[in-house]
Amino acid sequence: MTHTNSVNAENSASAQNAASVENTANAQAAETSAQAHQIAADLLSIRAVTLRPNDPFVWASGLHAPIYTDNRLTISYPQVRTHIAQALAALITRQFGEVDVIAGTATAGIPHAVWLAAELNKPMIYVRSKPKDHGQGRQIEGTITPGARTVVIDDLISTGGSVLKAVKAAEGEGAKVLGVASIFNYELPEARENFSAAGMPYFSATSYSTLISEAIAQGFVDEADREVLAAWSNDPEGWSLAHGGEPLA
């Protein structure tokens, strides 16, 4: 083989490898999108997430919002929770690679951490919001070894404050926390800021923007509502004030 032919063969092999990598990435992106829309459709169908752009909910904080989420409902639907476990397993494998431990946040993250740990065949722990005030005063239940590569599971990312406390608690016990994974993410600016400040990656099986698109496709809301709904996640406090809410303290 001449030098020119050898170079051409190497270039062809490199191009084929690059194309293979790109095709794999595209396939993974398509799978991620399909799973995200499936989870969004599931949450809407069982009313774990409800949208009311013209009749806002009032949250405990006093914030007026066009969305209310209760992902605890998912535990009552075997097919839905299976979809969630499969989506989170694929997400974690893709984003974090090999992990040693799955950590669930109390209480809503615990059942999904159990099913996810079973899906991945990994040990599982759970993290309380604060240490017990009796017994051994534990905040973490289960066994974790120093340096264990851990992903923390929550059902919902709002501002990220509570799950980041769970991350710190796990790290305090010696875990090497790779990141956070959740079922749903409101995509609020405050969450992005909090996770960025903590230097902690986070990913979700589905998101607010995906849910809006799925809700319109399924007829839960109208296309005319898209702009109103999208505006909320960009500025929830401003949206609340514009829709009857009071200034937050």
C-alpha cells in the first residue's frame, strides 16, 4: 500500500469512527427526548402535574403559579414508576457512568431511589432532611463507604435548596457525590444559580418546557397558553405579582 493509500484509509476509518460516535449521540438524544416526553405525558395523565395558566395555584410560600406538582402520586401507578426508573437509569448511566450508590431524599425521593437502585442493581441509602433527635442521631440510613460514587435522587427540582442540603449530608458521611437526578425540573433561574454555586451537576427525566409541549399536544392546555406558561419559569415572582400574588417577604 502506498503512503497516499495508507493516509486515505486512515482518514476513511477516522471519518467512519466519527460518524459512528455522532450516530450514537444522535440515538441517545432521540431516546432522551422520547423518554422525557413519555414521563411528561405520564405525569399529566395521572395528574401528578396540573397546569392552570388562567387560574393560578397558590403555593405554601404565597407564590401564585400556573403549575402544581405532586409526584408522590406516581408511586400508585406501576407503569409510570417503571418508566421513571428506566428513564433515570438511562440518564445516570449516560451522564455519570459507573456509580456505586443511589441516595434518595426523604421522603418523596425514597421510593424512586429504591426502584432505580433495583434497576441498576446498586446499593441504596436515604437522606433525612435533618438528623434524628433520638437514638444514634443519624441523618443517613443505609451503608455508605468513603469515596462511594453517589447520585442523589429527588422527585422535583424547584430551587434546589433541599436536595443540595442532602448532597452535603451525604458528602459529610464520605460519599463522592457525582450529581443529582430528579423526575421533574421547573427550570427556574434560582435552581441554576444554586447548583452552579455548589458546583453540582443536575439532570432530570423531564422538564417544565417539555411538559408544556406535551400538555399542548395532549390538549391539557392551548397553544395560546404557551407564552404565559413559559414566562412563569423565567420570573416566578414577577409572574405571581402580575397574576394576583402578593410580594414575598
